[in-house]
Amino acid sequence: KEKKEGDNKEKKDKKPEVIEKKGSTASLGSQGDPDLDHRKLFKDGQRQLTPPVADATRAFYTSLLAENPDSKIAIRFCIEYGVLSIEEHKKILKRYNSLKEKGAFNVNVQIKRALEKQALKGTKDKKDKKEGKEAKEGKEKKDKKEKKEGKEKEAVAGTAATAAGS
């Protein structure tokens, strides 16, 4: 019985070592086969593996880029996935980098710009509303004055007519 228990302990000790060796990721760079590392084949700006030609998303974005060369989402996909040929990739990479610098792909920058625009519109709208209210009030005052003057003239004309008629 003691020998069997000892054998079981040795077997348990051996199994974790084998699992650790299989699960090790330290061997990717130096010990792994260099042919398997496709990251060395990446183009400038590419972040993801290139999808196969039959991939529907790839077909969508390449056709979108062909129809609308200024499409931000198509430019981003084609650059980050390295879908285009090297010549086309270099041409569009310049546009991608300029858009990236402007913050076209960063949501935080886009939100900040939208808030700034709203703030500018809000101050302009408030000024316009105040000016509009003042203009309306001025028009209303003028209209009231004209009505009063018209009524006074009618009253004066009416009294003059009755005095002339008597």
C-alpha cells in the first residue's frame, strides 16, 4: 500500500510539470518557429492579421474605400488590417496618419469637439435670443405707439368733425 501511495504522488507531481510546459508562452519569440510569426510581415500601421480574401468584412471595406476614398472607417480598416497592396497602403497610410493626428479615430477628442461646438452655439444662441427679444420688444413698442397715435388722430379728427358739424 505504501508503494502505491508513493507512486500516485510521483504521478501527480509529473502531470503539472507537463501542463506547465505546454502552456508556456515564453517560447514564442526565441524558441518558436520564425515562419509562424506573421507579425514580422506586417505593413506600416498594421495592427491585426490580414483577413482572408473571402472574408465578408474585408470585401465590404475594400469596396467602400473604392467607392468613397474619404471614408474614415474604410481607411482605418484597410490600414490596420493590411488589406491593400503595398503601394496603395503607403498612399492611404499618409491620409490615415493625418486623420489620426487630428483625432478622427479617438472618441474622446470627438466628444470634446462636439461639446466645444455646443458651447459656442449656446453662447451665440443666447445672444441671438436676447437680441431677438429686444428687437421684438422694440417692434411691439413701436406698434403700440403707432396704434395710440392712430387712435388719438382718429379721436382728434372725430371731435373736429363733430365740432364742424355743429
